[in-house]
Amino acid sequence: MTAPIRSFLFVPGDSEKKLGKVAESTADAVILDLEDAVSGGRKPLARQLVSEFIVAQLGETRCPQLWVRVNPLGTEHALADLAAVVPAVPAGIMIPKIDGPADVRRVHHYLEALESANGIAADSIRVLPVATETPIAPFRLGDFADAAISRLYGLTWGAEDLSAALGASTNVAPSGEWASTYQMVRSLTLMAARAANAEAVETLYVDIRDDNGLAESSRRARVEGFSGRIAIHPAQVDTINAAFTPSADEVEFAHRVVEAFSGDVGTVALDGKMLDLPHLKQAQRVLALVDSVN
């Protein structure tokens, strides 16, 4: 079982200085950004820098996974981004501002063609759509369950672009929690990801100075079912990693669950509770994640 990615750190694709620090990052994955972090006039430069950087890091075992956020479909930059970075073989592509699974399938087909043209094994490059940034997108989240997109790593959501698209002046309630619209979208993203047998990735935490808030928010996200989170500053990465790493007690219990299912059984009794195969699957996920970070 492949362990989920705990932390995705955004890095501007046109900053040689910040690219130079990627290898030092403790993030599980870095998203080299060609979209919002790069002005229109610097996008060609960013494509070149990102492609060269990925190639230069091949074989470096200490480097985080390298993903690329391309520009949205429908812009003049999207296909140019894909054509530039696919030959370098990034671990994955983040797709912003989709309207639904049809957009992700379209990128899937582009990647199929580019992988074939460059002698890259099919489905080598995964995709992570930001699945809630347009007003229509939340209504189509459930369609991912039947979309059968083989390279789909997971789904993530975003409140900033959605609130702008809705004309909202804020996306938070007076309590500081997400306003009801964004709570709903967040929950639907989690359910849609799991229905599609994919990972659910929590959105960014805006206040980079509030480490306690980030830690608590991330712990809540993991308990609810999210497997990782996006970071917008290097200082957030270790806090996110810690929140999405199982505790010693969880690891010990997971070992006991796996041991209990060692025979040809579908249900077992453990600590006075009946466990079935979903409990085994969750225990295996815990152990896979621990193995990946040790």
C-alpha cells in the first residue's frame, strides 16, 4: 500500500533562489507553481526553470516529490505548461480551477499523449485537481466516483478563488471558522475523494504566524479523514507533517489489528470491539505511512 503525501509545499516556479532551497525542505512534496505565483510575462521563464530543475533532481533520493501546478485549462498557458514539464517527468500535476471531472479527464488525455511521445510509461504522472474553485465545480464532485481517472491521486479544495468567484467579501464566519458555504464544499470534497478511492488533501491555512491554529486545524482534518495538507510557507511544513503522522499509540494499535487479521478471517474481536475489513485497511494505511517517513 502506498503511503499518502502529508505535506505539499508551494514554491514559485520563477524563483531560482526558492527553487534552490527545495532539496532542504522536509515537505513530502513540493508544488512548483506556474500559475498564481508567476506573472504573465515570466511564465515562459518559469516553465524553463521548473523543467530544468526537475531534470536536475532526478535520482536525488533526499528531494521531496516534485509536482507542478499548471495554469487553468482555457488559458493560453495550460498546454504550453504541460508540453514543457512532462518531458522532465514530474511526480504529478496540480490542476486549478476545474469545472468537474471532464476537465481532469481532458488533462489525463493530454498527459497520455505527452507521456507516449516522450517514451514515458503510461500514468507515470499523477494529477491532483483543485476541485472547488468555480461555482459549478462543487455540484460535480460526486461525479469523480464514476470518472475512473486512473492517474487521480486525490482531490483538494480551495476557498480563496471560490469566494472571489461568488463575489463574497469573506469566506469565514464571525467565529473564525469557515462560513457555511465553505464548510459544505470542504465536506463534499472529502466524501468525493474517498468515493473515488483517492486521497483527500486539506486546503491551505492562511495565517502563517499561527502555528498553534495550524496544528489544531490539521489534527482535526486528519481525524475527519484528510490525509495531508497544502503549505504556503516552509515554516508550516513540520507542523503539518506532525499532525498527519500517526502517534505511537495509533501505530501500536495498527500492528495489533494487522496481527489479529493474520488468519483467513473477515471479522475479529479486539479490546472488546468487533473489527472488520475496513478497520484492517485503515491499520494498513497507518503502517504504510509510518514506514514511508522512517
